[in-house]
Amino acid sequence: MSIRTIDPRAVQASELYGLMSGAVVPRPIAFASTADAAGRVNLSPFSFFNLFSAKPPILVFSPLSRMRDNTSKHTLDNILATREVVINIPTYAIVEQMSLASTEYAQGVDEFVKSGLTPVPSELVSPPRVQEAPVAFECRVQDVVRLGEEGGAGNLVLCEVVLMHVKETVLDEQGKIDPQQLDAVARLGGDYYLRASGDSIFQLPKPTRTKGMGVDQLPDFIRNSEVLTGNNLARLGNTPAFPMAEEVAAFKYDPLVSYTLNKYKSEPDRLRKELELLGKKLLEDNRVEEAWKVLLLNAPS
């Protein structure tokens, strides 16, 4: 396997940006609305963005200086002038409008008008929020940290959330945000985006809920399996203990297990593989306890 090694000092900023932005994915998008000192509104998306603190609630995004001439973007100019911003969360329903708002219109051109999105007055800051966005954060800027002096340098905008707006339609019965209802979009490299809903969303049990035994504690015949993947082994390693021997023995009478044992009883190598395949399928169906029992039936006698 060949590997390309790249020295950031030896390539153009645009090439390095393309490679990094294509690899560090997916990135959430801050759809930032700002206003200049005269009250003229700007709206633009930024994918160098994330949540960095809950108490105080801090969001950080980074407008890059333009690579062609090292000038700053209107969003950054406005923030330096007013120290206020609203970060809206874009969804698939408005992704084309969000993309259109990224056009480099002249200073003073209102991207709300250009994109067809609806401004809604904020309560604590001057810039409006996007009515169509299901979540919006009114923020005051704590600090702006310039990361370099050349074109392509980032400017970390540290935003303290002073008010958060969430549409009830994206909340579940427990008051938590339902990712399927949110239907957010994320940025990949080039012209690629990700729709964070549907089959792209999956769940994993958090290891902090139980102290998993770890992959290193799995029996050798399981850990060295040629069928089970690293993810499969980690799911097993996320459990705190093995099933009891009597539970494993009783599982021989499960209809599917019993069928497999009987069908391949005269082919021990094939039987081992079929049990591993069954265990793998159970793991991928999130039936971890049953998977353990099936796999332990392969224990060397």
C-alpha cells in the first residue's frame, strides 16, 4: 500500500485546503448572520465550526482570510465591528439557499434577499436569525483569535450563546433533538455535502455507561477470528462480562443455532465459520448478548 506524505510548507494553501477539507469530515455548518455598524445584514455559511463548551455555552467558527488576496470576509469585518452573531443550523430543506448565500456579493448586499430566506428579529443581539432554520443561537463574541498572517489563515471566533431558539418540531418526547427531524447538513470536501438523516444515522452504546472488558480480554479464538471485524470485536469488548456457561449451553437449543449445529455437525471447520458469521450478524443487529453465546459455542474443547 502506497502512502502520499505531504509537507504543508511545500504546497500551495489552496491544495492543502482541498486535501484537509476532504479528509476532516463531516463538518457541521455555522450559517452565520451578522450586521455591520450601520445595520446592514450579511449571511454566510462556515464549515470550520463546532461546540467547545457547555458552561459557559461556547460555539467557535473560523472564517478564513481569502487565499487570493489575504483580505477578510464581510462576516469577520462585521463581527470585529459589533461583537455579535447569530449562528443558524442549516438543514437539507434550505441547503441550496445556504449555498447561494455563500456567494461573494459586494459589501452591503443582503444575502437574506439573495437567497430568499426570511430574517427574524433576534431578542438580545442585532443580527437577525433565519426563520427557516430549526435551531438558532444568538451569540456575543468573546474573542477573535487570528491564526496566521497569510491568505488562508483562520480566525477563531469564540461565541458565547446568550439565547437559543429551537423549533418544537425537531424535539422528541423527552425534549431532546431528534436527528431525523432536524435533517441537518454537513460539509465534506469539494462540492460534497452530507445529509445527516435516514440510513446515515446509527446508534452506538456509550462505553461510559458500563466499563467494557476491552478487546484485549476477549478469548483468543474470538479475537483472532478472520470473520469478525475490528468494530465487531469492539462491540464485544464494550460489554462488562461474559455470559454464564449455563446460558451459553442452553442457547444451543435456540432454533437458528440448533439448525446450524445440526447442519454442519460433520464439518467442524465449516461449523466454526458459520457460527462466527451468525455471531457477526447478531452483533450488527445489536443483539450482543446472543452474539456472545453463539461465538462462545466455538470455544476449543
